[in-house]
Amino acid sequence: MAGIGFELKKIYKKEGISRALLGIFYSSMVTIGPTILIILTILALYLFLGLSQISYGERELLSSTILYVFIFSVLLTAPINVVLSRYLADKFYEEEFHNILSSYYVGVTLCCSFGTILFLPVGYSLLQRGNVDWKFLIFTDIFWIVALILFFSITYLHATKDYKMIAWFFLIGMLITVIFAIVSYFLLSVDEIHSILYGFTIGFFVIAVLEFSYIRKYFQYFSNRYMESIRYFFSHKRLMFSNFFYMLGLYIHNFIFWTVPGRLHIAGTYYTNQTYDMATCLAMFTNVSTMIFFIVVAETRFHTAYQRYMESVIGGTYKSIFKNKRILFRIIAQQMRQILGVQIAITSVVFFLIITFASSLGIQGMTIQVYPVLSVAFMGVFMMYGNMIYLYYFSDMTGAFLTAFIFCSVTGIMTFFVKDYAMIWWGMGIFIGMILGWLFSFFRIKWIEKHIDQHIFCHGTVVDTIAYREEKPVYKRDERDGK
């Protein structure tokens, strides 16, 4: 996120309402812009191709395919992304760019390999139980693989700090999706389901190719040292599993509700629960602004305070270290209160609007019964993830891992028990998981505040890093370009 912080600092150099709004808009586009663009594309195609006129089974087959591709591509790439993101940060800090492209190939290979293995039983089930045609099966497989490459490559694109290019890639890809789907339907006489699937497959393929080409062009120097990045997965296991358990915790309650009576079973393969899944989606989007505000405050005030504290640790006096430590943790406390206060106001307004206009938006009454608890739960979940980011800053991988594990395991266990109760209590599983996860992360930060001197000095990482860097040559731009 450091690259985002640099851009935000440029925006906030000048004060004023317009600059504040620009900073929020920029953060929104970086964090959720691609997701919003994809959702708008789906809605546009559903409208233009008249998907409401086709059979319910065919419509649910397409919706479930898209849902499964997105959920499981995020779950699979999350642990790979976070480890290689740490690898990139270390390589940029050490000014070693020779092996970055090799690490990218490692990540792509892992995503494609695991993705292919996972798709085999799903594809077999779709073919044998669902009786889907070969064209649908092949394009679903391609859609799944290119989605994995796409979501993984974003980590390396963020390292280039060219966020405008990311937006352009998604804009081009979604335009191609719409054009190809409409041409397939109106000119080639392909049915609605296959047209939309073909469109998204081609659109995502174009985005993945654009990302792949840009990354190869940016990190031109290539070596065959693949093992260096592979070893990071073994040396950063807690980091990898912390991100995996956090992402799993976001969806494990959905997986459990896919087993209750009233679920949908599509093509003998997919399981969904429309009531709970829709309520979860609404709750997520109700509170997505939490992450936007966190990026704004964390990458401006907190990052500056953290940098000053680390500089005082390296070459400052005891007085400056103590002073900057107090400032750092005071800013953390202020930001927690600030984000919570703003998000409560936003969540309340969005909640009121959804409840008021639910019938006009086509939202069922059962979904509205589940939505209130989930909306509060996801506000806390995103606040908890903000605490995990603070723990990452302090290199407390144990604290981050335990936070995510507590959140995920408690959410799964409690959801299993509340699934048999009335609908209004269905969201209590993730709510209780959020409470315990947030409390642990909060008190873990308080523990670090009391023991930060031992945490920083006794580990020896600062001294080792300084000694390591003194042996390195001055950074040369042509080294990155492979000249």
C-alpha cells in the first residue's frame, strides 16, 4: 500500500474540501474501482441481453459459475499474493530487481497449477451431473484460470505504482466483454448464457494479457533463480496463513449456509443460498468504505509517524524514540476512533436506504431479516483487518495469524450452531467471530505498545538490515531495466 500512500500525500499537500474528496475518490478507485466496474458490466449484460426472460435454471447456472469463479479465485490467490507482496517489498528495499520477474512466473505457475487441480472435480461434476455442453465447460475453465492470473497480477501492478494503468486495463477488458457478448448474441445467434460467459472469458483474458505484458516490460531483467521466492512461502508461513484464514473467514459462513434446507443445488455441482448470499453482499458493500477511509488515514498520518519512529530507532536519541513512540500509538488510537465514527454514520445511512427501498430494488423480505446483523458484523470485520495491517507494520506475524485464525474458526463454529435458529440470528456467527477477532487484535496492539522496545531492539532486524544495506551499491535505474 506504500505506493498508494505516496500518491495520497501528493493529493493532500494542498488543503481543502476538493483535495479531501479527490483523495477519497482516488482511494476508492484503487481499492474497489475494478470490482465496481465488473459488477456494472454484469448488470449491463443482464439488462441488454434480457436475462430475466430465460429459464430460472439457466440463469442460476451462469450466476453460480461467476460467483464460484470470483470467490475461489480470491481464496486461492490471497495467500500467494501476500507472501510475494512481502517478497517485492524486501527486494525493492534491498534494491535487488534481478529476481522479481522470476517470482512473478512462480506465482503464475502456482495459481495455474492449483487452479487446474481444483477445477478437475468441478468440471467432471458439471459434465456428468449437470449435463453442460463442452463449450460451456471449456470456457468456464479458461475463465477460472485467467481470473486467477488477473487477481494475482494486481499485486505486481501495485508495485509499479501505475494505478491509472490498472484502471485502463479493467476498462478496456470490460468494454471488450460487453462488445463480445452483444456481438455473440445479436450477430452470431449464441444464446444469452453462453454469450455472457464468452464475453467475460475474453474480457478477462485481455486484462490478464495486458497485465502480463506490462509486468514483463516493467521488470525487464530476468533470472532463473526461482527458488528464492519459493523459499519465502516456507519462511513466511504465518503471514501466508494469516491472510488465508482472514479471507476464508469472510466466506466460511456462506459455505455453511450452502448446506442448510432451502439452499439451491445447480447443475448437480454448485450450492448457493440466495437469501444469505444476497444479505452478505449487501452487508459487504454497506461497509466497504471502511477500507477506503483506512487507506486514507493509514497511508498519510500513520505511515509518516511510523517512518519517523523507525528513523529515531536507527539514529535518534532515547528522548526522540520515546516521543515518536507516543505520537505513533496516539495516532493509531485516534484513527481507530475516527474511522469507527465515520463508518457508523455511513452504515446507518446506507442501512436506512436499503431498508426503505428494499421492495423497489427487488430485495426479498427474508434477506432484510438477515441483513442487519451482517451489516454490523462486516463493519467490525473491516475494522479488525485494519488492526491486522497495523500488526503487519510492526512485523507481528504471530498476532496477525492468531487474529485471523480466531476470527475464522469462531465464525465457522458459531455459524454451524446458529444456522438452525430464526433468520434474524443467522449473522451471529460472523458477528461473534468478529468481536473475538477484533478484541484480540486490539489488545495485541496494546501489548506491542508496552513491549515495543523489546520487540524492535531484541529481534535485531533493524541492525541486521542496516549492515546488509551498507554493503550494497547505490541504486541504478538501468539495473531495473535490465540494461
